[in-house]
Amino acid sequence: MKKLIIILFLSTAAITCAGCGIADALQTGSGYKPCPADLPTDMACVPGGFFWRGSNDSQWKDERPAMQIELSTFLIDKYEVTVRKYQECVKSGACQLVQSNYLHMRKPDFPQLKANWFQARDYCKAQGKRLPTEAEFEKASRGPDGELYSWGNQAADCSLAVIKDKRGKRGCVGGFIHDTGTVANVGSRPAGRYGLFDMTGNAHEWVADWYHPDYQKCGVDCNGRDPQGPCAGRDTCPGFGHKVIKGGSWYWDADWARAAKRRDWQPSNEPPHHFGFRCAKSL
């Protein structure tokens, strides 16, 4: 009888949390808000609970140590914000036009590239959303168990992500110099955790947090429940000048696409032609 109850509980949890694993399902009834039944069609729900952030095996010191972080339930866009969606916001007057000379990367269903952090923030605000925190993005990408990529631990290749392949071809199609290769339409690869697309590769993505190179020295700002990084991600933060970038891109190889990988960039500077973003929402 006890076994039957557990099976029924897990079955119910799985129904209310599409794309979740057993670890997610076990935490679904543990005091976190449930995923809403009327979920927006363009967003996915990531259930509250603990997840493994960072990596002890990486060559990059800023990913260490791996540790469990607790997050509340939240929503996140299924896709990177597209050129089409961003231009609609520009036409409405709520968003600033992004300048780019890379005309071949401005197709309607490509991710919007070269928006700085403030432009990305303003877009999300205009949609009644916000940028995800670094911890939210990482959990949405790798799930609760600390997997390497959004699909699991299988090595990244061009069938799974838009990255620079082992031959050095950027975007899986380009040549060996910076102005060849390109992003792809959002959703061109299979969905990963929670039904999300392109959490690994295609465009690097802005998140809300200021970059701190040492999780431990950052303290509760980076390691408490629902961490938001230094200064809670506010527009200015004395002593900090760069925001965090996550997710890898068409321009970089598989190592840069790992869920734990961190990159930083000045928020007001014009970013490279492989930076994009998506939005999130609290419940």
C-alpha cells in the first residue's frame, strides 16, 4: 500500500511538472509553490527545490565549489528572445533599437543579439517579466542533479546544440574566422530540461546577477535561498562592474556551453555578436 501511494504521488507530480526528473518530483510537495495549471504557452515552470550549482571538476576556478542551492518555483521563457519579438517591443516604444552590422544574423526567428544588459532588462520589464538569476538559469539548464548540459551528460555536438564543433566550425556551419558561422532559429535543436530550448548554445544569455569570481567569498548573496548575487542584481553595485553571462553560444565550443560555465561582461557595453537573453518570472 505504501509503495502504491509513492507511485501515485510521483505520477501526479510528473503530470504537474512536465520535463521534471524524479528529484524534482520528490520536492514538488515540500512547501514550494506548485507550477500553475494555466501556464503561459511561451514559458516553462521550474519547480522549487535544491539543485547542484557549479563544478568541482572544471578548470575554471569561478565554478568551484559545487554546492546545493535552494530556489523557489519560477517560470522561464522556453525560447531565447527573437529578433521578431524584440522588434515588436521597439515599435511599441518600450525598447531601444539595437544596432548591429551583422545583417545575416537579423532573421526574424534568430535570437536577438548584441543587446546590452540594460536593453535586455528593459525588454523583460516591458513583458511583465525579469531577467533570470544566475542560479535560476543554471537550474533550468541542468536540473537538480548537476548534469553537464541541458539534455544530460552526453557530450555536446551539433545534433544537440548550436556551438563551435570539433572541426572549429562556428554555429556548426561556419568557417574558422570570426565573421563566418551564425546562430540558428530558436528551437532548432531538441528541447532540454523542463521543455526549454537552446539553454545550451546558440546565444550566450544575460542573467540578472553581478559577477563575483568566488562563490564562497560572495557569501549568502550567492549561496542563500534564491540567491541574486551581489547587490541583489540592482542596476549599480559598488565594487562590481560586470554582469554574468550563461549558456554558451554558436561562437564557442562545448566546454563553454556547460551549464556551470560562467562568463562576465560590462552591462552597458555593446556586447559581441553572440550574446542574447530570455526572461523569467516569479510566482
